[in-house]
Amino acid sequence: MKRRAFILSGLAPVAWAAVPRNLKITAVKVVVTNPARVALGNYVLVKIETNQAGLWGWGDCTCSGSELGVAKFLEEHMAPGLVGRNPMQIEDLWQTLFFLPYYRSGSVHMSAISGIDMALWDIKGKVADLAVYELLGGRARKHLLTYSTASGRNFQEVEENARKLMARGYKVIKAQVATPGMESGYSVPQSERQRAATDKAYEEGLPPAEVWEPGAYVRTVPKLFEHLRKTLGEDIGLLHDVHERVTPNQAVTLAQDLQPYKLFYLEDPLRPEHLDTFRLIRQHASTPIAMGEVFVGPWEGLNLIEEHLIDYIRNDLAHCGGITTGKKIATACEPKGILTAWHGPGNIAPISHMANAHVSLSVANFGIQECSVEWAPAVHEVFSAMPVFEDGYVNVAEKPGLGVEVNETAAAKYPYLRRLRPAIRRADETAWPY
Ligand code: MG
């Protein structure tokens, strides 16, 4: 039966008739704010306004390292494709915006699409008077297992910080330790000298310089986990992030050397440029592997799923295409038994953390949700809500849409702050991944 005939037959359900067919996007507003006044604290937010009074949606387009590039791209190249369109047509708008610039994909374009996608889901939820997770299939679990980072300059410091997290209820902990002889590293405290050099670079508006040698690092990490298993026991979940800072052979060796310590997963062992090389790790080690936070094409890394070369998929929903892409990726992973572990660092806005939570609550193959739960007071001033932590889990309230609003007056008090990401070099000054 044709739609018109179906409606005229009187069989059309009330909800269908109530869908606002004449809803239109009237404005796309971009807000750049850094409430915490820190490096990696700039957020690029998008507000999609409609012709229905009081109905709008908020999304997060933050791409740390390219913030103002995304803001300008949104205003100049995305907004004109949205105004006048029906915000209910999320899939169609997603595809339209993906093809719009012709030269597509990449971090700036996909971050812009991601935030717009979140804002459209927020609007749809508000129209339906339902939380976004309800629109995605409904709650598939009570709450979301989460983790936090225990870091230190030495093993004892990491152990002490892990014990503090365990006392707060964390069941899984990411452990990172400084490498002897290195002034800095990924997610570890910097030496005094490095901190001074970093502050000086920030003052000059330049990227801080850091030196990194992976050899000593891959020898140190297994000893850290040997120490943690001995002192913390077998029950606590432990994971570690390599952050792509090693060669393929070092990644294989590290995954092998960590096997006795039964990690929850080993994260980002290789660069996204070396996706085929994940086969090497799989052939030689049983340590669970997680990857995906730097993927910026909707299907980047698909071979890792198809060939089951990873155990956890870690796409960043603020960079890979938003809720729409996240749901599709989770579905692609489901037949392989690959679990979700969406990227959830402090350098994406609370709106993204809410989006992560809504998708994680709704998918069958959820694994764990990285989630920042300690925010500066000014962040709470700008954002009305963020996932709530309790006893090792996070959750969201049952509110229409994503459940988070932005105080634009407060956001305006905290403008963009230029704090560039560090430039990493080997000891011989070869450029190296962050
Ligand atoms: Mg990572």
C-alpha cells in the first residue's frame, strides 16, 4: 500500500502521524570553548537549531590538534548543506555531508560530521521524548564497565595509584609507567625539566619537543605488569596503551612478553598506517588487542574486523562519524565476537562521552567504556550533564535525546587556548608518532 493510501486508511499509528514532517534546520552554530584552560582542553561544539521553538540538538566536533580547522570547515562547508533540511533524516544527511566536499574523509571532515550526527540524534530523541539509547534498540545492560589510568614515574607510584582506583571501585585499570632515561612518555608524568620545556613552548605558541626511544620502553612494560600482578593479584583487570610508539617487531615481542600477565587488552600496538601488520601480532601472541581511536574514515580498519585481528574496537565516535557510524561498526564486529571499547579521553567534550554511553548501552557486543569522570568545575558550568560514575561503572540518566545541554554564556567566558600537541622525535631526531 502506498504511504498516502495507508495514512488515509486510518491505520496509521499516532506516533507516525506525530513525526514533525515540516521540521527544518534553521541555523548551525559553532561554539569553541576551553573551560578547563588546559592543553587538549579546546572543545568544538555544534548546535543545530530548528523551526520548532525550543527544539535544538548539541554535538561535539572536537578534533584535538585541528580544532579551529574543524570550526571553520563546519561554518563554511557543512552548515550550508544543512540549513533548510529536515533534521529527522539522519542517514540521508550523513551521506549528503560525507559526499559534499568531494575530497572526503579525514580527521577534519569526519569530526565535523560526527558532531552534526550527535546533534541530529539529540533532536530526534527530544522529538520522540526518548533517550537516544532507546532509539538505538534500548538498554542492553544496566550500566557500563569503565576504567581509569594509574600512572607514575616508577612501579611503586603506579601501584599506589592503582590501589587508589581500586578503592573507588574500579575493576579495570590502565597502567602506564615512565621509561628509565626518558623525560616524558605517553600518559606518564613528565620530568621537571620536560615540564619546564613544555610550558616554555606553550608560552611561545609552539609544539613542545619530546624525545622517545622505544627499545627501553618495550623492556620496561612487561616488568611493570609482573610487579602489578605480584602486588595487586589476579582479579583486577589491567590494560596498557602503547600509543603506536613501537616498530612492528617490537609490538609482536611486547604482546608475547605480556602474555603471562593476562591483560584485559593491549591498546594501539601499531600505527594505523601498519594495519596489515596486525596479522603478525595475531600469529605470535594471545594477548587481547584493541585498536581504533585514530580511525577517521567510516570504514578505516575494516580489515582488522574482517580478519578478526583485534578483540576490542576502539573508534572515537567524535572522529569516525558519530553515533550512526558507531552503531554500524559495532554491528560489523558482532558476528566476530569483537567487543566495543569506544575512545573516551578528556580531550573530547562531555557530549561525546554521552554519545559513547548511549551507543554502548544499546549494542549487544559491549566490552568496556573509557570515560572521563573527573572534570574541572568550569566544565560542569558549561555542560549540564556527563556520564555518572559509580563503583566501577558509568551510566546516563533517562532524559530525552543525549541528555546534555550547553550553557553558551558560560562557554563564551572560556575561549580557545593555543596549546599545540607535542612533536615526538627519536634520539637521532627522526619524527615519530605521538
Ligand atoms: Mg589509546
